[in-house]
Amino acid sequence: MNKKGFTLIELVIVIVILGILAAVAVPKFVGLTKDAKVSAVKGFAGSLRAAANIVHAKWLVEDNNSGSVDLEGTTVCVDNGTVLSGSTVLGYPLADNDVTGSNCDGGISKAVNFDNNTFIPDNATNCTVFYYKGTSDTHLKSAVCDNSSTTGTCDTTDCGVVYFYDGKEYPNIVACTDGCK
């Protein structure tokens, strides 16, 4: 008599092999969300650096003393030595996107063509914090946007990018990734 089927030992061996494969594979995929957020934060920090340098370069090439630079239809607010008190003329995008009394559309968020899909901006006069969407850590803003520090300090709970520009030195862009989960 020829009975077809699996023996109990064969089934146990298959289950053990599947368990070993799951134990090896699962840890590799668990950390992907954090890695994706860290990569997004670092990538956005790079975009901010590139946008600030492009605005600055265009401002220099145009030998511009005005408070704005036109980037393909978007007018980016820059400091020309009059907007920020005590500043020098450097021509980098302003951190504050709510600049009043100027003929421009906004600061660094406009320069980087910011759209709020991944990051949420929180403006201060000399500092904009871009929080990773889904997080809201006010510590990040208070730690680096107090107008007395230009270095930018991150805490272990921070997940975002800080753009600090007071017109006295080059913009400081800090990627805070320790709090990305």
C-alpha cells in the first residue's frame, strides 16, 4: 500500500527551518522605518545646504544688494545687511519665512521648494526647524533657536533639521536624527 503524505518528523524539520529563516530575516526589516527617517532627515539637510548655496551664488553673481533673489519665479528673501540687526551682507536665505515689508515670497523654505509632505516647518526669527512629519518635539526648537547659539545642539529625542541663520556667519544646518523612530 502506497500512502502519500509527510511524516511528522518532516513537518517538524520544515517548521524549524522556517523559524530559523524568520529569526534571521525579521531583525533586518524591523529597523527600516528608522533608517528611512534618518535618510530623509539627512537628505533634507543636504537639500537645505544646496538651496542656501544656490541662492547665495545667484546673489553674488548678480552683484545684488537687494533683499531678494529670483529663482525661476520664486523670490527668496535674503539678508542684505538691513533685515537682521547687526548682520553683515552675506546674501543667504532668511530662516524666517514670514518676513514682512519685503518683496519676496519667503526664506529657506521657498528656496528649497518646501511642500510640507515630509517635514513641518516651525519658524523663528533666525531659525527654522523642520520636524519630521508625525513628530512634534518643541525641545529641538528651544535648544537651537534661542538666538544665542549658532552651533545647534540635538537631543536624543530630536528628529528633524535646523536651519539657523542670523546674518553674522554662514547658515548653520544641523540634522538631528537620534530621535527618529
